[in-house]
Amino acid sequence: MDIVRAEAYVPVYGIDPVKRSVRFLSVQPVKDAGKIYVWGNLLFQVDLHKGIHVIDYSDRSNPQKIGFIQVHGCNEVAVKGSTLITNNINDLVTIDVSNPAQPKELARIKNAFPNAYDYQYNYQPPERGKYYICPSQDKGDVVGWTIEKNIKGANCVSH
Amino acid sequence: MKRTQLLAFVLFAMTAMVYLSCDKNADAAASPTAGGAGGSLARFAIAGNYLYIVSTRTLEVFDISNPEMPALKKAVNAGIDIETIFPYKDKLFLGARTGMYIFSLADPLNPVKEGSITHFRACDPVVSNDSLSYVTLRSFGTDCGNLKNVLNVYNVKNIKDPKLINTIEMKSPYGLGIKDKGLYVCEGENGLAVMDLDNPYSPVKKMDFRDEVYYDVIPYGNVLITYIRNGVCFYDISNPLQPVLLSKLKG
């Protein structure tokens, strides 16, 4: 039986266009190292939910990061020739890395991964100590919160 | 071009085989034109012109021959709780929390489930060669299942009927990889284990590295690329059983 709360925060879902773009940045520190994929002398390492480090390891004893591809919600990476493939939250994107220091987005398949919102588990309403409905993995980006009355299933508490 | 890439892929795949130890192939795989490789924890795998993706229950096929127009071609019901995909020659090995599934890519657009075998519930990447699959099953620090942490060896010569032939106790196994007689098993906080496949049915631990927290590996020609907690390490594996640290890139 779901408890009915007199008042609780409810996530508002949508698509945040800012998060659906790929940006190319200079070398970034590793925050949360993730999966790797190698092509020739280039190594690509996911930084969980943030993007992909591009590493030139042609000198095996002195590998160098040469750039960072910012990709929101990214978990996976694969490379074929000069094409890198990753997930931008729930979109599949292909990126040309023929000049690895200046990659560019080639194509995007929207909503290729309907359950790709795992990173939103940690999203919380702006106010502490309040009940809220935990963000879903498959409804879209959390673009805001509303306070509603007589809400069932608000079993998370913000902290 | 297509043919060159295919050849390159085959050459690379050969270096992962237990029974081949030709250094020429290994060198070819290390050259920039020889194709790519991912780790054993991946959900993306590339074979030929296709990208194969596993989600929890499905195996999806994307045509990536034109990177400006990738296209979803097929979605196959594959199983439950699937976590990893490993391409080897004309097969895909899928690791799920309750078992391993083997798909044939005889028709790359239509992967067909040929065989499967169940195991106790755990987190489980898989790597394979022509006759044997190595699967780590980790329960340590997960919500994946019970209290066991093992390396399982399966005979997959007949992919329609994989057979469990050995189980080796591990500490907290994550990703793994094969180069000739070397089997590398990441043990998370417990380091990187180097195992001898002289008897491929019965891997024996030879040494380990306890300097980092290791999660996954890619044996790539003579280089072992490892994914560690805060970056990557490179090892020379010209002698697969004696990896030599080349460098680390952290933070």
C-alpha cells in the first residue's frame, strides 16, 4: 500500500536541449573513470555521465590526454575508424574523430535508449527534508519540480 | 576498404585466441589501422559494419556503415538482466546476471541465439575464444546476488550446449581479457590477477598487481590497457605472463 502524502515534490519531465548537445573541451581532470575503447594509438575513456577523455598513447611510456568530448549522461563508447559512437543520455550519437583534437558530431538517433536516465536517481528537489517521487529511468530529463497535494509513491526524502 | 577493415578485425580477434601466439599478428593489432577493441564490461560491440548494443533485455543491431546515417536495423529479445557483450569472430557472447547467451552472427543483421547456460545470480562479464569462455561472477559489493566470487570456465566448442568445466575462487572479479596464455582478471580493490592458461581448462594465478583498483582490461597487441579507478594504466605484455608496467595516466 502506497502512503498518501499531504504534500510532496513531483518531477517534471521533458527534454533539455542543452543536455542534447556534444561539446569539445580541452583536457579535463578525471572525475569518475569509466569504460574504455581503443583504436590504434588512441584510447577513449568515459567519464561517467560527463563525457569522454581522448588519450594519445603513441608513446607507451608517456600517454597524454589531448581533449575531452562533453557528452551528458554518457556511459558507453565504441570506435570504428574515425567514428566514435556513444550515448548522449538516451540518444545515440556518432562523432567524427579523424582529427581527434577537434571532433565533430555527425548524427544522432533520438531516444535510442529509453532507459538511459539512470544518472537522474540522484536528482533531488531544491528543498531539503521533503518527500518526493524518485525520478524515473525512462520518462525524460528532470527539467523541474512541482509541489503537489495528496501524492502517492513519494517515498524519497531530499537531503 | 571494407575488406581491409574486416581483415584487420580478424587479425585482432586472432590475437585474443588462446591457442595462437604469433607475435606478427600481435604487432599488426597494435598498429593504428588494425581495428579497435573494447573492454569486457561494454554494452557496445562493433563487428564489421554493425554496432551491437545490449540493453537489459534486448540485443539491438545498428548499421554504422555510413556514420552520418546510423540506422537501427533490428531489436532481438535476448534474455533478462543482460549487462555485457563481447564480440568474437562470428559470435557474440552476452553476459547476464543469471547466465551467458551465445549469438551467431552468420547473418550479421540477424543475430540468432544459439546457446545459453545459466549460473547463480551475479555480475558477470565474459570473454571467449573458439572453444572456451571465461566468465567472472562477482557478488562482492553488489546487489547482483549471493556471496560467491568466482571465475567460471565453459566449454563452448558446441555453442548450442555450453558446459561448465571449472570454477576458480576469486576475491572480487570485474572485467577480464585474454592474450595467448595470459588471462587477466581485474579484482577491483584486490588488484589485477595474472593467470596462466597453460592448461586452458584450469587457469592458475601467477602474480598480481595491488597498486591500483582495477576494473577492466583490453589486451591490444602487445599492450595491456587497464581501466583503473581514476584513469588508465598501460602494461607491456610481450610476455603475456609477465606484464611490465609502461605508464599510468591518472586524475
